[in-house]
Amino acid sequence: MAESAMTRRGERERYDNKLLQIDTGLVLAICGIAGIGALMLYSVGGMSWQPWAYNHLLRFGLCFLVMIGLAIVDLRIWLKLSYPFYIFSLLLLVAVEVAGEVRMGAQRWLALGPLTLQPSEFMKLAIVLALARWYHESSAEEARLHWKLAVPLLMIAVPVLLVAHQPDLGTAMLILLTGVAVMIVAGLDWRLIAGAGAAGVAIVPFFVMFVMHDYQRDRVLTFLNPEADPSGAGYHILQSKIAMGSGGLLGKGLGLGSQSQLNFLPEKHTDFIMAAVTEELGFVGGLTVFLLYAAVVFISIRIANLSHNHFGRLAVAGATATFALYVLINSAMVMGMAPVVGVPQPLLSYGGSVMLTMMIAFGLVLGVKVHRYQELPRSVGLFD
């Protein structure tokens, strides 16, 4: 524990009150994004709270309570539950392969009584916690360049392959990139990073032509030339570009977007909600959303730097990477700079699974800030 910080006048009393340690800047930025999301869902829902805006706010309110509750949970509990949570999430993915529900040609959901779960959402957080614990208990040499790196690589590869088989290429890519981000932050040797990057670029053509499903390959080809099929495969991207380009500086106004209100814009309440934002609120509205996203990322990075334990630093880095990848992939998708892969905009888009996952992740981030002076044991048993 840092004695210089903890012996300042009033610091001990403030630290003992965990709720006062919660980062208000991060909380306000999160609330701002969710608030704009509710406003846009109200607009694209025909200037009505139903069917999307009311549920969005209700879910956010419940998830907000979960986030605050998790923020005061001792980091030792997060550390102890990391491997069990990863194993549990992995077993759920296997269960999906055996007895998962098939919807729209994909087997991604698991019915547990009245509940329907998408286990791949749990894995996004589970992989962060498991990798953070592994590196917390490893030496710097093992993190940089060592045969033991096969362990975290295997931890990443197994869920990625299971999720890709569902098929859910967008989520598989998120899990893969998040895992790689944690490995890089943990100190992975630059030679391995360069080699893996070169190998990845070289394998892309083979992957596209011989591994992807036909509809996934069509998405890539459509991304390269959406005008080739403007009323078919290229429809989503073209309509999104029209909506974003027509908003101008200040937008057409709430409820006045032609593409979103007349249903030309597909998935206007989920994957393509940013196109609706820029059409109705213009460049200023879109910039405001991105500034809030940037604030969340930079505050989270600052929290990671404040942590006095390796587990906290890597857990926050992984959670932040997941959030940032959501934003980057979705933004590139709606602007026609990446194939359409079904990745929503976090906290802005309608949907409970992603919101719950990210709010739990932010509960962890806030918890690292609250317990930033805490020292954690370097080695604990698997289920201790």
C-alpha cells in the first residue's frame, strides 16, 4: 500500500468510503452515452417511448445498479473467480454446440428455463479476467517471450473457434482482438507481435476464400464494392452512407430523418444507430457521441495506470479494449470502411446482452479505481 498517499490528511477516511472512490467522470460519460441512445431510440421509434426507448432506459437503470454494486467488490474476489468464470463460460459455449437454439441460421443461444442466454457475451469478460490472472501470476519473462505463452494463446483460441463455429464472426473477432490486446499490454515481445501481424495479413485471402461461410464472404465482397448490388447485399452500407451524409453540420432534427423515419435505414435501432444519430443530429451530434466514447476510454486508461496491482491494470486494459473495439468496428461498419459483421454500438444501440456485459466490465473498471491501493497475492489456488 502506498504510504505517502494513504497518510495524507483525510485520505484514509475517503478511501474507507468506497462509494466516494467511484470515478464520477467515468459514470457521467457512461450515462451521457446511454442518454443519447435513449433519445435516438425515442426518435427512430416514431417519437415514442415504445418499443425501444423505455426498455433501453429500464435496462440501463438496472445495469447501472449492478455496475455500482460491483464497483465496491473486493479485487481479491474478482481474482479468485477469474478462472472459474472462464471455465463456466467455456462450458456454456460447449453446451451451445450440443443443445443451442438455432435462429436465423446461427446456433448462438442457450435456453435455461425461461431465460435465453448468449454465452459468447460472457466470454468477452471471462477472457479478460482469465488472462489478467494468468499474467498477474507470471513473470515478466514469461509474458514477453516464453514457451508458456502457449497457455494464454490456447485460452484465447478455444473460445474463438467455438464462437466462430456458431457462426458469429463479429464476436469471435472481438474475443480474439481483446485477448491479443491484453497480451500486448502485458509485455509481449515485439518480434512475436510483428510475426503474428504478418502471418495474419498473409492468411486473410485464404481465410476469406476457403474458411468463411458464403454469406460472410459476400459481406466482404460487398464491402469492397457495395454499388455492385445496391438493392441487395450492398443495401445496408449504401443506406447508411446516405443517412450519415445527409445530416450535415447540425442534422435534420429529431424525428425528421428521412432514411431512419421512413425505414430505408436497416437495423436503425441496433447496428446502424450511429447513422441515425448523424442524420438527425448531424456532425455535431456524432462528434459529441465520439467524444463521450473517447472520454470513457481515456478515463479507463488512467484508472489502469493508478492500479497498484498487475491484475487490476490488465483487467481494466482488457475491458477498455473490448469497449474500444466495439466502437471502432461498429463505426467503421456504418461508414462503409469495414464489412457488416453485426457488432452494435455499446450503450447506444438497443439490446440487453451487450449492455449487461459492458456494465459489468465497467463495474470492474470502477472497482479497480476504488481498490487501486490494494495489493493482491501473486499465486492462489484454482478455486481459492
